[in-house]
Amino acid sequence: VSVVESGGGLVEPGGSVTLSCKCSGVPFDEYHARWHRQTPGKERELVAFITGDGNNARIVDSVKGRFTISRDNDRDLVSLERNSLKPEDTAVYYCSVQGMSSHKEYWGRGTQVTVYS
């Protein structure tokens, strides 16, 4: 199983960046997907969740209205669109997928996003 994030980098405040997560080795539409983030010295926090069929999604209150999660099951991709970025959005962003039946969860290695002025 492979979970690989991409799209991180440097961005100015107010900017927009879309992160992508490519998953292989599992029947992707049978796996829920999540985006998480972690900053140094803090615990990893859940940012967004989407069901395997893509019909239900949740965004945490701290980023609601600015972040959107989506998925393309034909391409085994889950994306996190992030708008109106703030310096406090600086973090390593991780993608995870979890089997709806097995509940086994697989993680990517993360991608660093730095919002700077």
C-alpha cells in the first residue's frame, strides 16, 4: 500500500494551494480518507474527512470555509483545496486512508506547507 502526498511548499498569506494524495494498493473507493496536520510541539490534528464514496465530507471548524476536501476515485486521488491561507496554517500535512471494513489505516509521509510573509 502506498500513500503519497504532494503539493506542499511556500505560499504567501492569503494564497491558495491544493494538496493531493495518491493512493495505490487498495480498492480506493472502499477506503475513507482524511487529511491531518502537525506543527512542531503540537499534536497531530484532523483537518478533513471524506467517505469512500465521496458523498459525505467534514471539515474541522478551525478551517471551515477555507479548506475543501474532495476525491476522484477513478484516479485514486484525494485532494485538499486550501484558500485564504494564514501563517498558522503552516504545518506538515498528512493524508491517511482507512478501510471501511478492515479499519486498517495507512499513512503518507506528509508534505510541508509554509505560509510566510
